[in-house]
Amino acid sequence: MLPSTVISLDKHRVCSTQCSLGEGLFVKNSNACWVDINNDRVFASDACSVIEYPVKNKPSVIFDFNEDYIQLGTEVGLVSLCRTKLLEDRYASVLPEHSLIDYRSNDGGYCGQHQLLSFMHRENPANYPGYVYIFSGDLYTLLDNTIHIPNTFVALDSSKILISDSLTGEIWLYQMSNDGELTSKSLWVQLDSGVTPDGGCIVADYILLALWEGAALVVITKDGEIVQYLPMPVSKPTNCKFDSLASQLWVTSASEGLTTEQMEEYPESGRTFVFDLNILR
């Protein structure tokens, strides 16, 4: 039996956009950006509206944004999107060990001064593991090529980051040197069979992870103990990020692959949500 509730959520707002595969969420100063991987779209939202940007390079994750630019992880590397001219400048290319035809970028994030970007096989990730690269400026090195579907990318501090394998339900703890070299990798949590971890964030002393096809977020202590499940109004939540200024949690989701019956059960699938969050203990 799980302990008593540690976090409560109340739905505050539902964004107007509906994505096939909403992902790559980044929240800053109570504003947010995310992507629709399948439809090559980037979205930027403030408290009132959402702006949609079509992009040429398939996006998968947002690394940062301001009024003028949005920094993206894409299938060709790191790209800066000019919000006024809709121009895409590739500032860190990937000349990878994997095939750009067979693989696309997936989740990513920061660990200290380093950016991490992952890639997964488009058609058969079970038989072809993915790749995780670490960037320092415009230089990159291969961090790992054993994770089938790399996800989560929650930094615990400047040298430690959690990366999950959505295929196996494993969540791994990576420790890196200041130069970005891997010093250790250990299994942090093994989720139950059939449970699929996706993107996540830190809220106070807890790690929150979206559970693909689980209609929930899981709450885990930093010691790796599952303490709560937070129900979601969608079958496939994909990512969550905490806005500490407003004490709100943003959550993206997907509608891809859902049947008519599933869409009737979860009609808001593909939407992006903002929840008021309270930490109870």
C-alpha cells in the first residue's frame, strides 16, 4: 500500500492545441514551449494564448526559449528557431554513429553545463537500441547506446541525471565528470512490467514521471520509492514540468494510436494541461 498523498493537483487550464505526439516540454517564467513530434510543430504559450510554429527539422525536445528564439533538439542536432522570421539555424550538428534515416531524436535535457539529446529507432526500437549524446558547446560525444527508447532526463544535480528506457521500464542513474564523461551508471528504479516511463521533472523532494498509456503521473522519492500516482485526464501523458513561481505543473500528452473508444474515454488526449500543484508533505 502506498503512503498517504504527498501532492495534489487541480486542473487550472487546458491549452487549445491538440497534438498527435505532444512532447519536449520546457517551462520558464510561467511560460512554456513544447513540440508535436509527428506534425513537425512547435508551440509557445503564455498565460493567455498559444502560438504555433511549423518547422522543417523534426523536433522532439525544447532546451530553452526567449522572446526571439526557441532552442530545439531535432533529428539533425541542436537548432535555434527564430520566432519572427521562422528561420532555423543548426548550431550543433550530429554526425552520428546511427543512421539519420532509421533514427529520430527523442527526449533530452540539461545536466550541469551539458546538453543531452537522445535518438530512437523509428520502426523497431526493441531490436535496435537508441543513442544518447552529450553536447558541450558545438562538440558532442556518445554517452550511451544501450537504452532502447531514452526518456525522462531529470537532473538530480550538476553531475547526476536520470534517464529511463521506456521499452523496459528501467530508470538509470548516470553520473558524469565535469568534462561530460560517464563515470558510473546504475539501475535506480525498475518499474512493473508494462509500465512505460516518459518525461518528468523534480518537484521539491520528489521525481514526477509521466506514464505512457498509464493515465497517470508517478511520484517517486529521490531514494527511488514510489509514493503516489496522480491520475491524468489522458491515456498517454508524455511529459511534465514544474513552474515553481506559480506552483503549477504543465503536462503534455498524445493522441496517436488511440481508438475511437479510447478517444471517447479520454477526449482531451493530445492537449497540454496546467495544474495547480500543492505539496502536502
